[in-house]
Amino acid sequence: MKTIKSPDEMQRVALDLKRAGKTIGFVPTMGFLHEGHLSLMKLARTRCDVLVVSIFVNPTQFGPAEDLDAYPRDFERDEFLCAQQGVDLIFYPEPGAMYSADSSVWVDEEALSGVLCGASRPGHFRGVCTVVAKLFNLVQPDLAVFGEKDAQQLRVIERMVRDLNFPVEIVRGPIVREPDGLAMSSRNKYLSEEQRRHALCLRRSLDLITSSVSKGTRNVSSLRKSMVDLIGEIPGAEIDYIEFVADDSLKPVLEVADRTLVALAVKFGKTRLIDNTVLVV
Ligand code: AMP
């Protein structure tokens, strides 16, 4: 396994691999790896000759009041975990090498990015789309795996690939959870022991409405209220949003239909956690 820091070298190596007829699989991450990231690597590993993982805490997707500086980092541990998954190349650029001081071209998705996390984090998906477009140009992947944990991000990236004709297959990786149900996230590290216990309310609220839907409830305002009530009882839990939207358009729905996406974000102190499920009726 080799680590490449220079964007130019990454692109040269990738183009050489393509010329040699190799297929490239790609898993973009911000590092501080956990089983969720590793599951994406396992998925990609079976489907390509060369597996590239990027580790880059992308500054352009963080708002001014967000946790860019505090974001957890541990490159040595990440390197070890990548080696265990059979990763061939780690792309680990410095932020200064990825963006020129006078960068002025951005990729903006305009239909799916303004709701859910995009409403609470203005500019977030512009940063995500721009960095993923740049990474695709540098890594030249045939396929790239993204986690369903970030449901909106996945759909925004799929839309970008479709609308800008990137020759990349986007593969969806299922959400990996802790044994008690909390979706794995690098940000779980911020939680105190008590907040960690309280954080189970995200998954519990999703389980609650999944069960109501399976018993026939379709009315979104009553389903949403049962989630608000459950989370409202948890000390310190502050709801950022709970939304029921159509899976493909991310437009709000009033009645649950097949493939309604339920997504929520809840804050515990400064830590904002997200989770989601797709309801099948
Ligand atoms: P991040 O390092 O948080 O930017 O995440 C990198 C990739 O890992 C994204 O495609 C995420 O959706 C995915 N990911 C993060 N957490 C999980 C999880 N618990 N299960 C599956 N995929 C995940």
C-alpha cells in the first residue's frame, strides 16, 4: 500500500493505471475511520483491480461556525485499517494542495441541496460536490462507493454524476450501526457517555415510525409527531430537522408512499448527528 499526498502525482498514477487497463475503485472519506468506512472498502474491493481511499477533511464543506478544526484525525490508525482492507493507494492531500488561494470554480447542485442538511448547513453541498468532482478527476475511478448514512449526499452525488456525465458508477453502501443501533460516525467520538446513551433516540424514533407504517399509518404529521414526542423526552436532545421526503426528488410528502425517505438531524450540545431510513410500503 502506498500513500500519495500530491494531487498531480495521484492523477498521473491513476491515468497510468487506466492506460494499463486496470479498473479503479474509490472510497472518499474524511478519515478517522470506523466500520462504516471499512464496509465501503470491502464493497469496492470485490469490484476493482486497484482500490483507492482518500482521506481529506474538506474545508469547503464546513461552515464558519462548524467543527473543521476539531474534526477528529488519526492518520496512522487510518493507514493501518486501510492496509487491513487491502487498499492499494491512500490519497492524503494537504488542504493547501487541493485548493488554490484564488479558486473560483464550484459545482453547485440546485434541486436536492437546499433541504434537510443543506437547509441547516448553507454551502455544504457545494463544498461536497466540488471536492468529489475534483477527487473524481484526480483518482479517475470506474466506481465510487458512498454510504447510505449520508442519504442526501448520496443522492446529490448521483445527480451530479448524471448531470455532468462523470464516467463513474456510484455504488450505495448500507448504514453500519453500533450493536445498540447508533449509526457509526466519526462525530460519535464527541459524545459524552450520557449523550452517547441519549443518541439512541435517533434510531429508536425511526424504528417507532417504521413499525407504525407497517401497521398501516400513512399520515406524515402524526408519524412526525410521534418522533418529536420520543426525542422530546430525551434530555439535551435538540431536533434540527425531521423530514419525510420522496426518495428521488427529496420533495416533502404528506402521506407515506413506497420509498419515502425519513431523515433527521439531532443535536446533543455541539454535536449534530444524522440518521435515516427508507420506508417501503
Ligand atoms: P465521512 O468520512 O464521514 O465523510 O464518510 C465517508 C463515507 O463513509 C461517506 O460515503 C459516508 O456516507 C460513509 N459512512 C459514514 N458513516 C457510515 C456508516 N455508519 N455506514 C455506512 N457508511 C458510512
